[in-house]
Amino acid sequence: MRVGVENFLSIVLKYFYITIWSCMKLEDMLEVLPMLIPKIFLEWFVFIWGCEQCSKTFNQISLKFYYYLKDLNRMYYNYHGLPYGKDVQMLLIDNEPSKAF
């Protein structure tokens, strides 16, 4: 049985807090998201952030390049309703896990 995006999100949103935090500019991301996720679900996300909420840092190997880090503490400080602590489980999906600390 194949589960579509709508069915998957309906189930996940019942049990979990869902956020989207990308290294793209928020403006660009808001144009792309409706192509990936049905608009009706976008209002259920706790937040949708772009690179504006990331910390810009230089690559330690080559100072010519920088990248955006997602400081997870920033997420909890801005959204006090989110559960926080050692017992909280988080699933982080990123193509470069080193960008989250």
C-alpha cells in the first residue's frame, strides 16, 4: 500500500511538532514549498524558517566559503511551547547533518 504525502502528514501532525528550517532564503522557500507539500498542511507547521534564522559561519577548511548553521537552541528559545530536555526525541533530516549543532 502506497501512502501519499497527504496521508503521511495527516498521521505525523497528530503526534509530532513539525517544522521546516532551510538554508534557502525564506522568500524562495515559500515559493517551492507548495510544490512539495499541499498548502493546507503548511499552516500546521510550528514554524517555517529560512537562512535568515541560521548562523552564518565560515568553512573551517577554507575561509573563502561560508555556510549556514541551524542552532537548535535558537529554535527552543523562540518557541517556548516546544518540549525541550534530555527525554525529548528529535528527528532531524538534512542533506548535511554538520549544519545543525
